[in-house]
Amino acid sequence: MYAPFFGLSQDPFSIAPDPHYLFMSGRHREALAHLLYGLDGGGGFVVLTGEIGTGKTTVCRCFLEQVPAHCNVAYIVNPRLTAAELVQTVCEDFGVVAPGTAAGGETVRHWTGLLNQFLLQAHAAGRNCVLIIDEAQQLSAEVLEQLRLLTNLETNERKLLQIVLIGQPELRDMLARPELEQLAQRVIARFHLDALSAEESTQYITHRLAVAGWSGPLPFDRAALRDIHRLARGVPRRINLLCGRALLGAYASGQRVVGRATVARAAREVFGAHPASPPPQKHKAAWLGGLAGAAAVGVLGAVAWVALGQPGWHAEPVAAALAVTPLPASAAPSPVAPQQAASAAVPAAPAEPPPAALAVPTLDATGLAAVWADLPRNESSAWQTLGTLWGAPADDSGDPCKAWAARDLQCFKAQRTSLAMLRQLDRPGLLTLVSPEGRSAYAVLTGLNADYATLELNGVPHRVRVDTLAQWWRGDFATLWRSPPGYPGARQAVNSPVVAEWLVARLDSLPTATPAASAREGAPDLKARLYQFQLAQGLIPDGRAGPMTFMQLNRAAGLAEPRLRSATDTPASAGK
């Protein structure tokens, strides 16, 4: 009704799950990474929880669109089943039939035997099997115990079935029960999908309006946007309801811009008399907080490349990064071998020296404070150190970024970066560290794993625990990336035929691409191909090639660029 009034082609805030309106915040990308990790996770459980309306179904739909050909996926949307019905449903979803048995005569043991036979055959054929259960908070304790027993199906090398549980926060409470302790110990990755931040809420609204045809300033003033985030609690579904009703109210009043009064009226109509009550506290995510939390939950889109068999990542560090609590050695998944196509396209990374050769001192908070005074305060000097890793040392005069641009080497800077994003980019970079007194200094990040970061401090490598780093680093990150020859700069790159030709060639070179795909009749255009690539990488999918898209294209194509070390070296002296 209001869409034509605001120049929109359709309702931008429908609560129907339309894939055209897919918006992946950082939290949604991390949630997707957890599900993708489950494709090759080596067995056990992956648990994704979130409040109603936070986008769990959206993430799951996105996940199902990215399942590679070597995976068998069973998807159960109605978990109100008995233990026998569950195993039978799993078998049916995998296409397993029960020959020669009268209807209704199958037992749990019978179906489990058939399932085990199927899983062994899939394993022998090089296929992975994943079971996804949505609305898993509705599972009974008996059914959960049966699921645990299904994870006992294994060979000498690995578990045969990966189980992904998706549900509301009650699922976390269920798994915390003493009687389910054995199952909880088999959870190799957990993630709680929080609501959107205030900034993400605005990005979400902008995204949906743009998809619906809006151009120009937002039809919500700043105060209204703040109120929408507060009243909707950052929950996408609530944002849709509130924004839709607010635009309808503005249309009825003949207003082109929605103000606070209109939002307040809309909130009373949609949410009732008390729309701004805070969300329940008991269901907030139990992470380390900020950057340490990002390190605990893992690798964002980089996990996707592990799951899809891409080179450059190992399953064991990923598993450690994704797990909320440390895994026992017996539960750690074995490294995932890359697909033959990927390994053929990308040369294998050189073997790391033995731990003794890489031993570096480990700094705790006290040790980091002790070396603080000697850290460089000048950004240009820090850039020079980074440039040497790229074989492009910069002199002391002028702006090093301008000098590098002439050599097809571009500077990239970002704020509010997480450790998960650093894992995804997988390249050395500058971290801006801030002391407790508020003074800034620079360190070069050269290695990163689930527990430690390796920093070049005054030319000497040191290991720092990620929880310690989180106290000193607020997310400012800078790095370098290789641009296409003749790259005209970020603003002009959108319409550059040279850049477009390079992008097509790079996409065609990926192991998962069909050569010359863009030239085939009916093939997706460049924007659509970039969109799919970004989606698979855990980037915000907009179909436009920005610096992060270029970085990930170079990485996926195996371009020789400096990479982060795994930081698995043994500390020389703790607390030094």
C-alpha cells in the first residue's frame, strides 16, 4: 500500500523469507561459518541458537544453498518425534529404505543398522553426511540421547555423521542438564546468534529499502532509526514489523520522512503497551566478549573454505576456534584433506619448520605492558615493516600507500575488525594497540590460531593470548592486497572494463568454476557470480568487488601472498 508513495517497487519489510532481501551481518556470517564447518567437521554436534526472529532460518536457508556436491544432507524441520520415528525419518531423508520389512515392524535397532550401512557406503565413496535438525529445542531428552548414540557410528578414522542442532535459547538450557552431559561433551562448536547492533540495524534497514528500489536519503530520520533499534531490540523480524507499520503510518499522514512520534505509534500498534522491555538476560551469549569472543567462535567465512575443501586452513585449529570450551584430545577432529580439484589448482604451502625453530617468547598482559614503551607510534614506520613482508619496502619519505599503488599493491584499513575477520583474510597486517592509559602504538600481526596471536614487536616475534590481545586491540586493522594491473582505484573500479575482465578471469580460474562460464548462454552475469562468491566467503553479498572481495579472490585462486602463520610454536618463556 505504501510502497508506491515512497517510490518502492515492493514492500521492503515483509516477514516472508525472501532470498533477495538476504542481509548477512557479522553475526550471521559467523553463524553460517559454523554450519559450513559442520560439513567436514569430523563428527559430533554443532549447535546454533538464537532468539525468535534473529535470523536462524535465514542462515539455514543460505547454508542449504551452499552445500557442496560431496555432502549428503538430511534436514528435519519437525523434531516432535519419538526416538524410533527420528531414526526412521533420518533414514528416509538420506534415501535409505527398509527392504523386506512389514510396515510398522521396523525397530530403532533395525533403522540404525540400515543407517550405519548407508553411512559406511557414503564414507567409502568420499562423501560426508550431515543431519540438520531445526527447532531442536522441541526435542525430548530421549530423542537427544538417541542422537548421541547415532554419533557413535564411526570408522577407525572418523565419525560418520555430523549433526547440526538449530534452536531457540532453550536448547542451550537443555544441553546443560546433567543427564545430557555425554551429549554436551560431543559438541565441537557452539554459536549463539545475537541481535543486531545499532549500526547493523541501520545497515539492515538500508539494505532492504535498496533492494525494494529506494534511492536517496533514508525515509527515517536518525532519531527514528535509534528508536527502531531500541524498540525492536535489534531483532530482524521485529525491525520488519516496526518499519513496515511506521512507513504505513507515515503514508497515512502524508509524511515522506518517518520521525520518532510515528515510530512510537507504530511500536504501540505492533508490540503493545510495553514494546521496549529488555530481552531476557539469561540467554545472552556466553563469550569472552568483543574480540576474544570472535576468537572463540572461529573463522567466519574462512571456515566455509575449510568445509568446501579449499586449501590454506586446517580442521584442527578451526575446531579449537569454534569450540566454546577446550576439546579433549580424543574429540578433536582430524585434518580435512583438500579436494583434488582444489589441490591441483593451488600449490601446497611449504611445510612449517619444527616447533623448536619457531619458538618465541609468550607475553601476558604484564609482559606486553613492559614492551609497550618501545612500540612504534608512527604509522608510516609500521607500514614499512609490513611492506618488507610483501617484498616491497617503503622509504621514509612520502606516503607509502601512494608509492605501493603504482606497483599494484593497495593499502586497506578497517575499524571494528574482529579476530574472526583476520582469520578470514589470512594475511599479515597492522594492529593499532591502545594501552589502558589510552595511548596508541602499532604492532605487525604475523600469526594467529585459536589461542595465540604472533606479533612483531620491534622486529622480534612474540606470542600473545587472544584474550590478552582483546584488552589492547579495539579492532583497527590495516593490510596490503594485490590489485589487478591497471586498477583505477576503488571509486572507478566499478565501471572499469579492465577490472571486470580481470574479475571474470579470476572467477573462471577457481576450482569450483566452469571455465569460461561467463561466456555461456544463460550463464549468470558478473554481479551474480560475485554475489555467490561473496556469499560462500562469508562476505556481505552485494555483487560489487571491493577490497575484501579482491583479497578473497586472490586467496581462493592461490595467488602467492604473505599469509598468517598458524602460531603453533612452543613458547620460549611464558610471561617474559
